[in-house]
Amino acid sequence: MENFRKVRTSEEESPLPFPDLPPDVVEMKVKEGSKIRNLMNFAMAQMELKGSRQIVFSGCGRAVTKTITCVEIMKRKLGGLHQVTKVRYKTLLEVWENKDPLPGGPVQNLTVHKNVPSICILLSRDPLDPNQTGYQPP
């Protein structure tokens, strides 16, 4: 791999693992470089000022711990939130390009499919089904 450099990374879009969500639910996609302060300011504004009843936090790979941190801060600040957690795997596609291609030859690309852990956490002011796997009461 020392002769290759990463050109781009993309993740396959997958639907949220929660059935019966309203179409206007707020989804917070937490990335590795996201600032917790910015995420929390937006999420708190949605729940308090706009009156959203539910919010979903999702993150994959190195962003999983940051996602959990945001959820715990939100639960502590607001209180009384029901939680459902779903853990799964997402597929990332990494495209690598050869640094030293042969003169006059085609550019060699390498595509790598990576399965990385992913987490989706639904927070709701309304009661959720307590028999659902991953449910945590307030």
C-alpha cells in the first residue's frame, strides 16, 4: 500500500433502522471531525426551540464514541428522554490510486470495501415500545 494514496472515501447510504419515524425527524450525522459543541447547539435548538419530539444521532467508525457522548449530554440536559440504540455495520468504499504509474500505462486504481461499526440512537420525548431491542427508559 506504500505505492498507493487514498483518493476518496464514500459510504453506502442506508435507511435508518427505526420503523415508523415521522418524515421530518431530525437526523444528526456525527463525523470524526465534528465538534461536539456545534452538534449539541443545533440538536438542543431543534428539541427546545423548534419543539421536535424525536431526534436520531448516527455515526460510524471512529465517530461512534462521539455519537454516544452527544446522546449522553442530550439526555442529561433535557431529561425524560426514551432511547433506542441500534448497532450495525456500514460498508465504506475507499478508492486508492497508484503513486508511481508506469509511463504511458493506464492509471491503476484499487477499490477497498471496508465494514465498519455503526450506531444509530433514537431519542424521543414520547414513550417508545419497551419490548424493542436496545430500549432504555428515562
